[in-house]
Amino acid sequence: MSAVEETCASTQAQLRVRLLTEVLRYSSACRLATTLAALATTEVPCGRKESRGLMTAAIFEGLQSAALHGVAEGDTRHWVHPVLDLHRRAAVCERKEAPGAPSAIYTLEGIVLTKGCVFGVLHDKNGNEARREVPVDELRLAEESSLFHDNLLPALECIQPQRTSKSAMNWFLEKMCGASTKLLTSFNQKRRKAWALTDRLIILFYEERRRLAGLKEKMKCEGAAIELRDLTLTEREGCGMVRLEIQICDKTDEGWFHAACPKELARQDSRDVLITLEVHAEHVTRLRRLAVCTEDGQFLFSLALVLLRYAGLSGGEWQLESGWHAGVPHSVFDALVSAFRVSVECFASPLNCTLPRYFSAFPDTDVFFGCRGNFFALPHLPPPEEGLISLEANPPFDHEVIAAGLGRALQWLEDTPSTTPLSFVFILPDSTQTNGIEVRRKAEQSHFFRGDCVLSPHMSMYVHGARHIGQPMKRKRQCEDGCPGDEHLVVLSCSTRLLVLQNDAAAAMLSASEGITKVRSAWEALSASAKF
């Protein structure tokens, strides 16, 4: 049975459990976002507004690594992670013990870095041996430990090859090196602090995932006592918005579901939980067209799952955390389709996709609206359309995700038969930082590179990532003629780079230079015709 068939075959009872589980996931993400904002505010320091981007950057890096390396919910590990297992004071063994000999079990009590090698400081649990230092690579856990990997809150300790989040480390380092937060320390001291803060972030992610895993287990055992009282979709008069309301009553003895939800959702005079999500009516109509299941009840559950997931990714703060969801304007995408015959989007969501064929970070919820999977986990490319496979890639503006996306595209170009035309158009930030330049270097030096161009911020406006909820935004522009009514265009802080990768068969069909010129002209014309 295909994913679409499984989706449409879901019973109301199964959808109810998925929705209640998604509410728990959303609550965990909001709690984690608050905790990380407090960490950043205290240690960097910066305000809540300046702390935006930290959690989403770590999540996207973790999700792409999990997709590439096949990490899934329910997976366990036996290898030792120096940060998490020191935090847990984990029981460990040495790998190089004689076959058949009983394993000596130690407690991991410390970590020492010596000449580039990480050593674990071990203490004999029986007190028979003095403290020892053993390379972490030569240790294993005495008992396998769950990763508690989640589809929204990934196991960051599984990010390859460094076993931590470089995106988070770079975020902390950039904040500490910023003009308003320059401390009287050297760059190396700031770098060490950034790594230390990243270690704390890894632990905070782990503890929240572990807590969420416990709540999921309770849901399996006591889910029948959680009543989904109401799930309604009502149109608000005069504003073009639709309100989705989820009303839940916790009838468990302990009231654990009610306690797990944010205070602003959980009523204090009862065990009721009320979640209200708003979305433009135009987006609801569009989502109905994308829906793979047309039955009203399934659509309502599917809509609630998607809105909860993406609100959770933003930590409940769409107004602050929507930059990663910015999209290419419709007229510019029309130019991409015309010039490069683009038929698939590599990085999109049901809320911002332009084409019916797209990949997203959350196939488990987005499959209800036609998502074809995660770009990094594809077993094979989509079939050609009119003899060509042409993809557009506008990844989240994070160095690690961009590097992985370019690397994946280059691998597909290498592996695809030379007779199959394959083309990628990447839309990237034109970063002048060393990391940003290095991320693009391999692609630009590849024999698949066909050309690029750079557009200034005011000549490459984007559709705002929160347009589906209609939040008022600074620097919003309204177009004159030819721009869809729901487009709220914003100017980003960085320039945009168009980068084209093609094999020879695609290059013979499509002129990269002519295509780049056409797309650039469309984008510049849109920006010139827009006004504040």
C-alpha cells in the first residue's frame, strides 16, 4: 500500500491519536523554544527577538542529517556521546575486551581533550580500580540507549560527522562576535564558549525529547481517557481568515495531558485544553486542492496536523520565526518554469509550495497534501516530464542545510545516466562569510556548474513565510498589477544568488545563461514595480 493509500485509509480513531500526539509535540517544541531563548538571552546576551533562528537552524540540520543517514523514531545507540553520556553519568564498557570475558562496567565521570583525542574519564562502579582515561571511540554503552528521535525534535547527537550541531555553534559564535555583544575576549575564547553553549543545547534537546517520549508512551496506554471534544473550522467575518479550534478534555487520573500543554492553552479552572489556529481562507481553499483525501473529516484532521507541526517548528512564534519559510514570488516562479521547465520543488511545504510536486521536511504530516517525501531521503529522483527532470531548490538559509542540499544534487548528477537530462536551479543567500563561500565552492568548481548571478536584497524580494496567517510585518510591500493578492513581499537582509547545476544532456536542452537572465529580469521587474 502506498503512502497516499495508507493516508486515505486512516480511521477517525487513528487520526485522533495522531492529532493528540501532535498537540504534545507542539507543546514540547514551544517549551524548548522558551528554554533556548532564555539560554541565549542569558549567555550571549540578546533579547527574545534576537534569539530567533536558533531552534529552527538546529532542527533543520538535524532533520537533514537524519534523512541522509536513516535515523528514525525508535532507534537506539550503543556508541558513546561525550556530552550526553557525561550528562547522564552513563554506564560504559571498553570495546577491546577479550571475547567471552565479562565486561567491566564503569561510570563516565568526565571528558578530557588531549592532543586532539577525546578521552572519557572512567570510574569503576565497584570501586576496585582507580580512575582511568580511555578514548571515547574505544567505549560503548553498557546498555543500548534510545535516541528518542522525533519527527520534529531530531536527535542532534546523530548529526554526521561531528555528532553535534554546527548550525547552533555558528549561531552562538555570530551573536558573540556581533557589534552589540563584543566581549573583551579573544576569538578562540568566544569559539570555546560557543561550543559549550552548543553542548548545553544538545542536552536541552535530548531532555525535551526524552520527556516527549514518555508522554507518547502514556498516550498509548491512557489515550482513551483523552477526549477530543471538538475540531471545528469556522470563517471569521470580514477579515478573510478561518479559525481552526481544537478542544480537548483530559480525563486521566493524573491530568498529565493537561499539565503537559502550555499554560496559555490549558484552562486553569478545568482540565480542558483549547488550541486556536488561524489561517487565510485562500490558503484553506488551496490546501483543499492539494489534499489527497477529499473527505471533510480527514481534511480537517490533516489541516490541524500541518498547522500544529509548522507552528511547533516556530516554537509557537510565527511572527519571529518565519524567515526560513519565505518563498519565491509567483511571477518569479513562473519565469523559473518557463526558462528551466521546473516541475519539482526540493524544499517546500503545503503552506508555501507553488507546484503540486514538492518535497518537504515533514513527509509524515505533509503527505496528506501531496508531499513526495524528504529530498535528502529520496531513493530515486522523480520521473522525467517531457524528457527532462528539472528541480528548483530554495533550502532554508542555513549553511549546513545548503551544503547538504548542494552535495545531494551533485551526487544525483553524478549517479544519473548521462542520457537523462537533469537540471537544478538553487536559490541561495549570497553570503560573504567564509562559511558561505566554502559551502558553494564545490558546486561552483564542479563540471556540472552552468552559471550564476547575484541580486541585491531590494531586487530579490520574497513572499513572507507567515503570509498564511496574515501577520502584519515591517517592510511589507504591496504589489501593483500582476501580483497575487495574498503575497506579502519582504526584503531580506542578504542578497540572493541563483546557481544552476546541469548535466550535459540538460545543458543541451536548456540555456543556463538565458534562463538566469529571464529569471533575474522577472525578479527585478517585480521588485521595481512593488511599493511600500
